[in-house]
Amino acid sequence: LAIYKPAGPSSEQALELLSDSLGAGGYACEITRASRLDAPTSGVMPVALGHAESGSAHWLQFQFAARQVTKEYLCLCMGKPLGSKGTKGVVTNPLLSSYSSSGAMSVWSSSGKDAR
């Protein structure tokens, strides 16, 4: 099962909300996560319907452990474009990240961490 986790709640909180919603709809079951997303990150989070020792949980966790899962990150930016459509580059300047209830933002800062 793939769920959308909004920015803000932890992965554990998102799973608890999903479990409560399923239970309220008459679909009580355990849910096991195979990976996690940081609280300020939104995105798709795969979960297994079943307890941690279930076949579905083992199968999903194996996919991550065997590096069979690929991830793609999308960065939404605003401001003046740095090039024409399709321009690619690598960020090498130090970035400082800040988090708020409306989301996360990273900006160039000499006191930030090196970009990786």
C-alpha cells in the first residue's frame, strides 16, 4: 500500500492516523512501514498491511534492504530561473535549512552544511 504523508507529522504519526482511519471504517489491521520520511518532508510512503513478521512486511522490507527501490526527489523553487528549460546543475554551496508549520526551506548560508 502506498500512502501520502504530508509535511509536518512524523512517519509514525502518519501511520497512526492511517490505522485509526482504517479502524473507524471497519478495516482494523496492523500496518508496518518499510522506510520513513522526515517530518518536514511530504511524499509517498510504502507500507505493508500486516504485522512486522507478516509475509507482506518482510517482502516490502526486503525490497528496500536489497536496494530494489528507487527514489526520486523533486525540488520546487521560486524566483528567477538560472537557465533555460531543462538546465541541470549541482548544488555545491553550503545550505541552511529551516522548518516551520508551513514546510521546509533551504537557503545558501556560510553557516550551513555542505550540500551533498
